[in-house]
Amino acid sequence: MQAEKILNEVVYLHREILGENLIGIYIHGSLAFGCYNPKQSDIDFLTVTERSPSLTEKRTILERLVRLEADAPRKGFEMSVVLAEYCRRFVYPTPYELHYSKTHKKAFLAAPDEYCKAMRGTDPDLAAHFTVVRKTGVTLYGEEARSLFAPVPRADYLDSIRRDA
């Protein structure tokens, strides 16, 4: 399946599951930079909500993403759910409500509810992701990225890059 069709499915499933709680979905990573390769890339996105999704909503989102991975690039998805309040008023390290990537697939499938409860915390990487979304990211759905994401302080961005390297 082509990236555009997969992204349409990502938007559809989030809108269906989260409804009015969904603020937006934003692409970062290789798709945002224009160097996406389905044989080597994953699809990186942030889902922004007004309030924390319920355990059932989190589990349902991940169940649907896992099924969609059959048509996704080899490396699958990397996604985080973050609250709009941290996009508007940046905090470092940034809190997240849920995280998933293909490297977590076995853990999720083995114990979905436990995984969804445990995958909540803070992530310094989000400073870099927010910066990319604001500068070159793609708004798939919702409020435009530049109006939602506040600038990330340079020191936080650089620390995020340093920690990732």
C-alpha cells in the first residue's frame, strides 16, 4: 500500500476512535524531510489530543496500527500521543500519553493493557520531533502545526539531539 493510502487510514482510525478529543496528526521524520523510502523508513507521526485517551482508546489505536503494519513499510510506524497543552506550552522533557513503534510490537501483543498503562511518561526526543513538525512537518489532520506547536528552546532541541545520538 502506498504511503498516502496508509496515512489516510491512520487519520481515519484516529478520528473514529478519538472523535472530538483529536486535535491533530502530524508527520515528522523521513516523510517530512522528503527522503522517505518504504524499504528503509518508518512512518513517524505525532497524535495530539486535548485530554488523555482512555485505556480502551489507546489499546484500540494500537490494535488497528498493528493490523495496518501489514501494508506499511518494513519498519512500520513510530508514533506518540501527546497532549495539546504541551504543544502550546512546551515542557522539557516532554510528557507523552502513549508511544509505539515496531520494536514494541511483541510487548504490546503479549499484554496490551499493561503495555498501554506503562507507555506513559516523558521523552526528550519529543523536543526534536516538535521542532521538525513546526518547521517542515506535514499536518495530516487538524490545527496547523505552526499555530499549535510553540517554538522549542534551542538548548532543549540540542539536548534532545545529543541524547538521541
